[in-house]
Amino acid sequence: MTTWRFDAIGTRWEVETESALDAERRSEVERIVADFDATWSRFRPDSTVTRLSSAGGEAPATADAAPMLEAFRELSAATAGAVNPLIGDSLAALGYDAEYSLHAGAPVPAPQEWTRTLTWNRELLRLASAAMIDVGALGKGRLVDLVTDALAGIDGALVVDAGGDMTVRGEARIALEHPFDPTRAIGVATVRDQALCASAINRRAWGDGLHHVLDARTGAPVTTWAATWAFAADAMHADAVATALFFDGGPELAHRWGVEWVRMSTSGKAERTPGAPVELFTTPRDRG
């Protein structure tokens, strides 16, 4: 296997293939990533979501808008509003802003009636008033899927890994990093022809107990669950469930979507679905 490494959307990517990718395929992947970033990055002053954030307005809808925002609609309903694509200003209020100031103010809840403010169709993305869109709950998974699709024609095994959110064609053994000690694993997953996405409160963490997984209803970081892993046919739905599992309603959404999962609480207890393809080093509580 050969590995192509590059940095994009604030994370390290690794694309493993049996033969080195040619320049044309690399250029196509780079174009896909750049286009996604130009639309959805709240860290770029020239992105679509940044331009809309100051006063609202409308912009041409990319092919990503409807699939992601429809998934957000289901995520929001399943978690009673805890997951919300207008969470950007809440993240910025705690210091996770475009400048990475990490200077926290008071928590700011996200707009709860977000589907009245943010609307979309195949042609247009509309924001009725000032708000910052943040698709981090599932956006990286969506981009992993786009890159994977672009490489569908190559021969042999394939792994597209964007900082722990990945798709695997073939089989790979993946350690599940302990959220309180990155030198340890809580178990090992065997990923076969599917996606694995993870989320944890020790990633993008700063200050006194601050991290990037917020409850949109309060604007405050979650405190019950420390890490999640989700296995699905595609990375966008795995990423979405990995986010939903921090909240009540997450397991039910995973069941409805046919997603297997593992999660660990902040007290160190693990639970899993019986079908999750993992060997855990701790005794978990099974969830149906």
C-alpha cells in the first residue's frame, strides 16, 4: 500500500491505495476538497457561509447542501434540537472562532427554529437573517464520501482517512483511541467495506472543560459522553450518528439508519450495539 498525506479543512488526511495515485486523480481530489472548503468553512473570510453570516441572503446551492441539511433535519428532530447547523455563533462565543482565539465568553444557544431561518432547495441556499452555518456534525464525513467516490475507479483496496473519519474498501483494523489517554485504545475495530467515524471531547478542546461538541439548546459543551464511534455504509451518516450519540435520541436514530456504534461516558463506562465490529478491552453494556 502507498499513502498520500495532505492537510485540508483543519485536519490531516491519509489516502491509502495499492498503487500511487497519478497527478490527475490527486488534482481531482484537491479540487473537490477546495470546493467544499470554499462553501462550508466558517474559518475562511471568503467562504459562502461566512459571506451569508453577517446579514443573511442567498447563494447557489452546491450538490452537498440538500443531502447534508436534510440529514441535519433528522438529527435535530432525533436529539430534540441538540444538534443544529446554526451552531457556528455558539462555537465562536466559546472561543472556537475563525481566529482560533480560544477566549471564552458566556454560552450562546443556537436558534432553535433553525429551519425557518435556513432554507434550501436544489438551486438556492437561503439564510433569512444573520447566523453562522457550521456543518461540522456531519460535514467531514460528507467530504470523505466525495473523495471516496472520486477514487471509485481505482483497483484494489482503498482507505480514505480524514483525521479518524474514514471509509475503507477492503478491510482495515483500527484502534479506538481512549478519550482520556491518546497512548491507549479502548478496543479495536475491524472495518470492512464501510465507513467509521469518531468524535471525542479531547479533540478540539481548550480552557476549563471546553470542547467542540456543544448542545445547541444551551450553547454549552456536553458532559455525559466522552467519545463515540459509528459504523455505516457511508461516512456522512456515520459522522452524523457519531455526533448524535452524545445526546438522548442518538441511539434511536442510529437504529433507524442501520448504524452500529460504540460510545464511552465521561465516567469511563462503554456501551455498544451487538453488531458493532469491535473487540473492546473493557466489558461494555450492550444496546439493542
